[in-house]
Amino acid sequence: MASLKALKIRINSVKSTQKITKAMKMVAAAKLRRAQEAAEAGRPYAQRLEGVVASLASKVTLSESSPKLLAGTGKDDVHLLVVATSDKGLAGAFNTNIARLARRHAESLIAQGKTVKIYTIGRKGRAPLNRLFPKHIVHSVEPGDLGKLTFADARAFANDIIARYEAGEFDVATLFYSNFKSVLTQEPTAQQIVPVAIPQGEAQAVSSGAAVTYEPDEESILADLLPRNVAIQLYRAIRENAASEQGSKMTAMDNATRNAGDLIKRLNTQYNRQRQAAITTELVEIISGAEAL
């Protein structure tokens, strides 16, 4: 059984930890508001651009002159998994859920006989995947604070991925990130970014009710829009991750603060009981000594 001094030290230690988790919760709450506003502001543009690209792609007859980002390589033997997480922990299951979704996708592809390559953006995504697929990691980036990343950073990542694609390093690229729903809900998401995916009904939804004429031709427009679309989708993923990270961290720190409070109560109860027992023992000894005299 711990001594009274040891219990007192532990209580003070837990109280200090509680102050830290409470402060971290407040910091996460302040950052969450800005990150959420940025994520929500970027969604309409990213979704609209994706729809426009899908609409254009549906009108193009694939040929040798078609952009490679649209036509693809003609096969899907080599897959690049772009796993976007954060560099920092203490954010609950935020990073773990993204890495788990990427891991399951990789295992499924490997079971089908496909070649898998992994491109990580964020240290916390690299760590678990490197333990399971050490030979599959082809590149890793540690971007730092997600809230401070700009479109220029996302475009640099996109240019690197596109350059690898044009060099024939892979056939299909899938992006993994966390889609921010609310403070309590962040949904791990997989999105194919190379070559461009055309969802069923997406093209019709963009241009329904209107006759659209493109100038110059669709292929020329796509040659410019497709690289931009990859960068925009990466930037959207980074914005969503920034909001998801702060939301998950806020929830985790709130739970940690509550758990610390519960632990402090239990330790105080244990301390008071032991203190009362020690006082009772001393009184018994004093009374026994007085009676002996």
C-alpha cells in the first residue's frame, strides 16, 4: 500500500496533468474554429472543380493525344497510396483511423496480386505503415502544423505525385484523409485522384438543365485542369485533416481532463482513508500507553 507521502505526490502529479490537458483542450478549441471555417470554405470549390472535370472527361473520346491524367496508363497493376495525416499525436484515433483504412486497402490490393507503394504526408501516418509495409514506403513528408500549410505546399506535393505518375512509377493513386463532420465525428476517406475518377451521374449533375459549350476544346481545358484538380483535392484533404485533428484533439483532451478528475477523487478518498487509519492507530497507541502507566 502506498504511503501518505506517495499518495500526496501522485495527487499533485495528476492535478498538474489535468491542468495541461485542460489547457490543450482550450487551445484545440480555438484552433478548431479557424480550421473548420477553412475546411468548409474550401469544400464548394473542390467539389465543383471535381464535378467540372468529370463533366469534361465524360465528353472526351479517349485517344493517344488525351491527357495521361485522364486516360490513365491502361492498367492498374501498381497502386500509390497517398496517406495524409499529421505530425503530432495526442489527437485520439484521428491518425490511427486514417492509417487503418490505408492498411486495409493495401492488404486488399496485395491479396489481389497488385503492387502497392505508399506516399505519406505526416509522420504519424508513416510510423504504423512502416511497421507493416517497410519495403513499400517510397516517400515521406513531414509537413509540420497542418493549419499553416498553404495551397503552394499542396501544389508541391501534387507536382511530385504527378511527376512520379508520368515517369511510370504507378498506375493509380488513392488519397487517404479524414473528412471533418463534427467535433465528435471525423470520417476516414479514400479518394482516387490519379487518373481522374468519373462517378456515375456526376457529369450529368453538373451540366443538367444547361447547354454548355467549351472553348477551346475539352482536351485542352483538361490538360490544364487535371493537374490543378490533383492539387486542389490534396489541399482539401489537408484542410479537412486540420479540422479533424483539432476536433479529435479537443475530444481527447476533454476525456483526459475528466478521467484525471475521477482519478483525483479516488486518490483523495484513498488518502483520507489511510490518513484516518493512521490517526486512529496513533490514538490507540496513546490510550494503550496511558493505561499501562
